[in-house]
Amino acid sequence: LEQVDPSLKGNPHTSRIMASNGLKVNTGSYEGESFLAAHYKSPDPNIARARRFSLSGDMDGIDPFSPSFNPMAHNSSELGYIKNKPKLPAEMQAELDAHGTDGFTLTELVKEQPGLTYDDFLMLPGHIYFSPDDVNTHTRVTRNIRLRCPFVSSPMDTVSESAVAVAMALMGGIGIIHYNCSIEEQAAMVRQVKRFKNGFITTPLTMSPDATIGDVRRIKQDKGFSGIPITDTGKIGGKLLGMVCTRDMDFTADDKLSVQDVMTRDLVVAREGCSLTDANELMKNSKKGKLPIVNDKGQLVSLISRTDLLKHRDYPLSSVDKASKQLLCGAAVGTRDSDRERVKALAAEHVDVIVIDSAQGDSTFQADMIRWIKAQFPRVEVVGGNVVTSRQAAHLLAAGCDGLRVGMGVGSICTTQEVMACGRPQAVSVYQVSRFASKFGIPCIADGGIRSPGHIVKALSLGASCVMMGSMLAGSHEAPGEWFYRDGQRMKKYRGMGSKEAMDKGSSTRYLMNSKETIRVEQGVSGAVVDKGSLYQFLPHLHMCLRQALQDVGMKSLQELHQGNEEGVTRFEKRTAAAQAEGRVHTVQHVQGSTYGS
């Protein structure tokens, strides 16, 4: 850190971070000496390898953060792409060596192509010796939190609320709840995620007896379902009076008719505390599509849907806290003094990760916020950002952050680079920041610019441990917002947090603006995205795309991918404008594209 910025020399937080890494990354082998100091002094490649493995998760079930982990025990010969390398006849191998290696190493690629973006390069294929199902995508989103899938949702008010956060966690990633809302609203969304029980809908849509058939039909059109509990208060926790479903309204033409005139009153219910297995058996025997859960007073506690039960039945990749068994959840905050109250409320709901959300993260305000959070709530992991240079990263690492968010002005709805003339092409940003942060055992999240599954694997190949997605997840069934139709397509609104609409709601604090009277400079736009379906189908599709991509390049895990980059085994090729056109769909008409945009 001091080499990057001399002003950090003697900084007590620098020493604390070095000591922290010495303890958390590799203790035992280097007692009495900082691991970082040992790394810089020692030419032994195995020490550097151990550090890189610590960013990507478990290696063959071994915890790199365990005091018993010995990096010297894991030599390069254990890597799959070395053990399974085909052996060639000596004469052919000699000719191959004389012919030279195809493509570029990652370091050579970055030097050859200034201002590198995801579209500027491809990865060259490797040797396949495994199936996509054998690929391990375990990784780290922060210093101490592992994920089975490297997907993170962006903290945007048209992307990440409780429904998306639940889906992300169940699919092996993590959702970051936006903060363009009140403290109470954000804390409530985190609470919904942490209290989620697989298959139970804890916040079902309810109606009062005064609602009409027309109200139910509008909900069916907007939300896609019509099985609605009727309570005396019209809210969860009210006394359950009945249920209204499609079959109750099929032969009723009068939209002004009250729901209490048609609702089903003789209900099959389960008592609070029943297991999912018991509820499933009760639904199967009663042949009902919805099963209300009530307490001893007959008040509605939750709801189980048969379709959700089938959909939520089995999630082997789910991201859960090992102690509490609750889903992992993150939340975003700003850097103002008032945000400290927000942090307190989120910590009270047991949030796992706090992402400090700033368009330009290298500020005194963010550094102070990181130090305060780590001092007050040491259990909570803190992700700093956004940054695009190693110097920016150094300042936040010195403050004590547990992860970095990389990207500035590259989102599909972001205009920062055009308006502010500030930022950096995303691929080179991810490479430079990840390469620097890896020296201190800190993972990086590539945030922005992800337009296709191919961009995901490219971001990871550049050194990122996870990718953060906004537009890729917007327009899903779980994303916030109402459906509308345009040119025959069902769509949802999607907007940048620097857009006028988002700023009017409160996101201007993200851009360090002082008050509503300040002249606002928009750094984003509002738009719409087409229906992507449910995340419960979309995320497995992205995950399989990632696995197949890693298979194509001959890397069985993200650890091997990062190690292959360091050793020059993973090879890359530049793409000219003509090559990019060649690699896309061309010379055909009436193309039927993928539902998921891949």
C-alpha cells in the first residue's frame, strides 16, 4: 500500500490490514512475520498461489483461511489442467514448441490493447477432460463470505428488493438491497430475506372484504396470479376470512361485486409452526393450490403456493449463514452521517454485507464510513467502491474494507463517462484493481458492463471473484416494478441511480450532492427492459453458461482459471471490429433469439 501511495506510510489502518491478512490468509506457516511481507520477499510461487486461491473459495475442500492450511503443500502439479494435459510424441511436441504459443497471456493482452473492454478479446479454447457438471464455481464475495455461484445483484431500485435477494441467495449468489428508500423500508426488506423459509410466502398479497372483483382482476393482470387471502384488516396478521381465486370469479361479470360475496370461506389451513413437509402433504391430500398458515387466533401468518412449493423445493447451491441457517443478504448505504443510523438498523436485522454505494468511491467520506462500520460492527463485511484504479483501491483497503466493487460509467443506463469525462473501460479496470487487491487477499466484484453470459466469464477471467448485474436481472418476475406493454412486448422500467427519476427519490446522495437545492447533474437515464421470466430459471441458465465456458477453456474451477492466468496457461486473443461482427449472428433474417439474451 505504501508503495502505491507514500501518504499511507505509518497509517495505523495500513498496519491493521496487513496484520489482518497475515492472520486470516496464511497463519501457521509464517508466524511472527506478516504474510504480505513474506510474499514480497519470497520468490516462491506457491506462496503467491495460496494467496490467489484464498480469493476463489475452497480448493478441493480445503479452507485457505484455516490456520492449518499450508500453501506449500499445494504445488502446481495438482492442478487439473496440468495433471490431465495430453502427452504428445516427442517429435510433435518439439514442432509445437518451435511453432510458438497461440494468442496472448493476460498481461500481454492488456499491454497490446489499451482501454480494454469485454468485447475487445476472446479466450482461446483449452483441453477438455471433464463435463460442465464437474465445474466448481465456488468463490468469495468478501474476505470471509463464500458463495457457490459468483452472481451479485446491483443495489438499484428497479433491480434489488427482497424478492430478488431471496432468489439470488437460493441460486447460490447474493442480493444487495438498494437504499433509495427509508431506513425502515430497507430494514424491512432485509428482514424478509433473513426470515425467508423455503416455500413459505411470509408477505403474501392480501385484500380486505371491501375489495371488488375488479380489484382482483387487475391484480391478476399486473401480478400474474389471483389466489388472494381475504383478512379483516386487508393485511398480513389480520383474521383470515376466506380466499378468492380465479374459479370464484369465472362466471361473474360484475366487476363492482364485493369479494366477500364470491370468496371461498371453507378453507383448508395449516397451523403456525408446521414443517414444509407437513404442509406439502396437506396440500397434496386436499388438492388445493394455496395453503394459508394461521396462528391460534386464526390470524394469517404466511401462505404456501403449490407452484412456489415445486419451484422452491430443492436449492443445493443456496447461500446461507452456517450458524443461523438464514439466507445471506447484503444492503447498500451512502456515506453521510445519517447513513450511520441506516447501518445500525441493518445490523440489527443481521445483514451480512454492507456495500457502500458511491459512484466514485475514493473519498474521505467513504474511508471514514468503512472505519466506523468495522469498529462498531466487526461481524459485518464491508464492500467499498466504486473504484477503477489501484490507487483508489489502496485508499479503501487501508481503511479496512473486505471487498472492492470495480467499475465507473460502464452500466447500460450510466452516462458518467460522457457527462463527467471520468471513468475507465471496464475490462482493464477489473484486471488492474483485481491484480492489486489480490496481493492483500481482498476479492473484487466486477460491477457494470455485463450484457451477456460471455461477459460474465470474461470478467472472472480478468481476476474478478464475482460479477454484479443490473440490466441482466431487471425485467425479471422478481424485480420491482409493474409490467406494461410496448410494441407487443411485456416490459418493466429500468433506470440508473444517476437518472433524474432516481435522484428525485433520493439517490443524489450517491453522487455526494448536498441538498435538494443543489443543481443536479444527471449521470444516468431511464428506460425499459423486456420480460426475462423468473430468476429461478434465468440464474440456472447463466450458471450453466459459465460452467460450459470454463469447460471450453479447460478450467475446472474459478481457482484454476485465475491460476492459469498467472502461469500463462489461459490464452487470449484480440478482436478487431471485423472479428466482433464475425462472432455475432449474421447473414440470416428473422432470427429467433434466446429467451435469456445469450
